[in-house]
Amino acid sequence: MNSGTAGFRDGGAERWYASGDVYLAGQPLHWRTSMFRGGEHEQVVIDPALVSEIAETAPDRAPAAVRFTGYEAVSAQAAHMWKSSYAYVRDMVLVRPGTAGHPLVAANMARLLAATALATFPNNSLSEPTIQDGSDGSPATLRRAVAFIDEHAQEDITTADIAAAAYVTIRAVQLAFRRHMNCTPTAYLRRVRLDHAHRYLIAADPERESVTAVAYRWGFTNLSRFAAA
């Protein structure tokens, strides 16, 4: 909410939000009545499949949709994190409208918002590795994951894709990278893409290619950080 108030009625109960508040407006198959008393509010619509793609919900690995179990931020810090992430994506799209046209950039921005939503609002996703995940977080898992990333770095791949290629869960592949490379799968993917961008810039004709275009092509939106890296 930027100004005014917004309310939601669910099962006879009402909750109202004022300027500065962060809230989950709704989710699939859960009907609520929305009420607005003037003012301005901004909303992000996130594909539920994208949220489920990022998080796992069951130790037995049975596929299950991620569900949010509450409509308010888990803490003031979480609400602030959402505001910051949302503002970053919004400003990138508005200030640099061409960025959203780059597949890797658009995908990264969408996943940033989905992951931030999972961290902001209560949900049923699994956050800790299971015993099986601990066993699967092996060097063999890491080798399969690294091979997949190296081969598909130019594509829009997710941690779920990496885990599937390694035949383990998302938690297991994260554990394998943390144990044996002291980083996350996405950090390694970013490192590989940075290396590709670096080599491309060295070989490129500066009269025909810009640093910005190369950065966007490989999914980097923050040019100062890209230059520093």
C-alpha cells in the first residue's frame, strides 16, 4: 500500500492494510473479498508454478504445490526485504524497459520475486535437508550438476532443473554445492555465465557490441556489480 487502505474479508473476518503495509492479496482456489478505500496500491502477480519450482514441500519427494499459509509478512524485516526486492525489479523494468526483453534477465527477476515471496510470507515449503538429502549431497551429485550447468549456462535453467539433472532434490543439490564448493548452485551458475561474458567481451568488436548488451544477454542487470566482478 502506498496510500489509502485495502481490506480483505475471509470467512467473516476482515483485515485492513494501510500505507507502507505489505500483504499477500490472494492465492489459487482461496476466495476472498477485496475492499479498497481510495489511495494507491501496487501488486505483483506470480505464477504459482514458479513458486513451486523454487521450493520443495515434502520429504518423501512426492510432488506437491507450494501453498502460502498466511497473508501477512513473517516479520518487519521480511516485509522490508519484499519492498526492496520489488522496488528493484519495478525500477529495472520502468527505467530500463529493454531489460525485460532479455530472457535470462526476465527469468532472474521473476525468480527473485518468487523467492522473496517465499521468504516473506508463511508457507509449507521444505527449508531443511532431509536425511536422504544429506546422503545425496555427494561428489557424484556435484559432478552431474556441474556438468549440466556448464552445458546449459546460456539457457534459462533453474535450481530445480539442476537438481533434476543430478537426479536429486533441490535441497540435496544445494547441500552438495555447499559441502564441496562452498557456494550455492546459483552462485556457480552465475560464475560460469560471468566467465562466458568475460570471454565474449574480450573477443567482441567494441564498435558493434556494448558491455550493457553482453551483460543483459548473460542475465546480469546490475552493471556496476557486473563491471566489478
